[in-house]
Amino acid sequence: NNRPDFHPESLDIQFRTECRVHERIEIRYCDGFAAITRDEDGTDLVRAQITPRNRIALA
């Protein structure tokens, strides 16, 4: 898998009922976006743009 891993300190996500799955997933980060990706076929189930509130924390 050539996708970078995403390991946030915390990530709060609310799922709507129809978005819930009982499958293995991974959370990853690439080019300013976080994605929840299904392991089975690599389909991105959720994508979100991450905008840090405190840019000093990224330095």
C-alpha cells in the first residue's frame, strides 16, 4: 500500500446511520485530506479536508 498513514492526536467524526459499516477500514492522510478507506478494495468511504486551527502546532 503506497498511501501514507494518518495518525491524528484525535479525530472526532459523527457518522450518519447509512455511513456505518462493519468492515475493516484504515484512516489515512494525503495532500491535506483525511480519508477513511475500506481495506477490502481501497474505496474511500469518507474524505475530509483537515484545516489546523493552530498552525504553530504543525511546526
